[in-house]
Amino acid sequence: MLNFGTIGSGWITDEYIHGAKDSGLWNLTAVYSRDALRGKEYAAKHGAKLVFTDLEQFADCKEIDAVYVASPNSMHYAQCKTLLKHGKHVICEKPLCAQADKVRELVKLSQEKGLVFMEAIMFLHQPQLKLLEQAVQSIGAISMVKLDFCQRSSKLGRYLQGELPNIFNPQLETGALMDLGVYCIYPALYLFGKPESFQISTNKMASGADGSGIVTMQYPDKLVTLTYSKLGQAGADSDFQGTDGTIAVASISRLGGIRLLHRDGTAEGLHGDDEKYKLMGWEAKDFYRYITQPKESRDEYTKCSELSIAVAELMEEMRHKAGIHFASDSAQ
């Protein structure tokens, strides 16, 4: 069993902790928070014995093998760099960084240190991913793919009342593309590679953040459209349309509700859905395996790292084409 610490105290961290503990492979020993009282409350909630308000001390703690990072996007780069320099394995929530150069730098640093640095993206680590891949191969030539993640933000009400929640604050490198679009980009690149070209349209909010967007990716033999939004709730599946059938996916981020629709009109259920903590538990299990079985998992881990870089590169291109700029872009 390995010991881990956390950065971030939102619901997503709760779910990761639950999933990691449920795997039987991880023991939570420490939490980091800039607020001492909040840190103590969070540690007590989850049974962690150590609380830190100083990042360097947290990163230097010998009772921590690895860290789960779920802080605001704008903090990922500096925090992950500090943790890696101190010899900690890191799993960081998506998106890793706003700029691809920073992702490449952190991947290189982790390689030099002999550490695992991975993006916490559920899509890559679910067992049902293989079912989806097999189904994609079974439906003939694919001409059209629609990948959708439109989910009304729980913070939208506060925003409409005049507040500025983190998710709608571009100073924190957030917005619909960074928060939800990434879940559509991952399967597109994983299954089909980089497109020949793309077009992007976004709906800008008064805060400067993008509230929703549509991307059309052109491949030699197919079109892949991405739709994502923090402003409204989707009511239709993502789907893969082939000459011999269609694959419908109720949740592309969770790979939940996968159905194979045959040409004769019959439908075959391939996978249902799982609780959030179980989905994140698969991430925790692979994180553990990459650390403890480096030779056996090298090829798989390398593919994850390469894909994280490719996603960061494409998302940066998309942002610039859509006119979505962050303060950190000026340093590039």
C-alpha cells in the first residue's frame, strides 16, 4: 500500500479519496490547504493525520509517496513542478496546464526523476474503454462522430446573480473548453489521432470565459464534432456512425451507457454506469500500477503521457483560434 496526500478540498477530491481507499492500494496520510482551519476539517473528514499549509513542507514530507492535485487550473503547473522536484509521484486533475510547453516540461521532469506524472482523465482508465474500441471496429467505415458533454454548471446560478465562481473566472484558466471540452478531445485523439484541420466557435460570457463551444474536426474520411457547455444540459447521446451500425454513449466522460445499434434496428447494451468514486478508483489503480510495476506498464503509461501532451497542444491551438486568452499565455 502506498501513502498519498491531496491538494484541493472540493467534491472531486472527496470522490478520488473514496475511490483510492476503495481500491485497497492507497492510504491517505496528508492534506494541503492554504487555510489551516479548512485543512484540519478536511483531514478530519477523511482520516488524514497530517495537515500542511506550506507547499514545500508538504512536498518534502517523507510519509507521502504520491499526491492527487485538484486545485484551480492556474495552480497546477507550479504545484506539480514543486511536488516532482521533491520526488513525489503526481496525478493531477485535467487539464494539466493551459500551455503544452508546460506539460512537456513536467513530463520531462518526471522522467528525469523516475516518477509517474499523469493526468486524471477517467476516459483512459475505465475497463469499458476496450468495449468501446471493439465496438468502433465492428461498425464499418465511420463517417460521422458526435462527442458531447453539455452539463449545466452548479455554479451558474451564482454567476447569474452577479458572483464570479472559479469555473467562470478566466484568471484561473477555466471555462467550458478547459473543463468539459477536454473530455471530448481525449476520445477523438485517442481513437482517431490528430485531425487535418478544425474549426471552433464559442459562446463568450461577460466574465471573459467561454460558456459553450462547438468544434468541427476534419479527418480524411470522417467528421468529428465536439459540443460542450456549462450553460445548459444535454439531452442526447454522443454517437459513432458507421456503415454497419451506430454506437451510442450516454456519457462520454464516464463511458457510461454504451449501446451498439445494429443495422437491423436491434440494440445491444455493452455497459451501464458506475458511481463516480468507482470511476476514479480505476484512475487510482492505474496510478498505483504505473508506480509499482514500471516495466510491465511502461508502454501504457508512455501512451498516456504522449496523449496528454497531444491534448494540451490541440487545446492550446483551439483556445488561440477562438480568442480565449489567459494571463499565463503572455509568458510563452
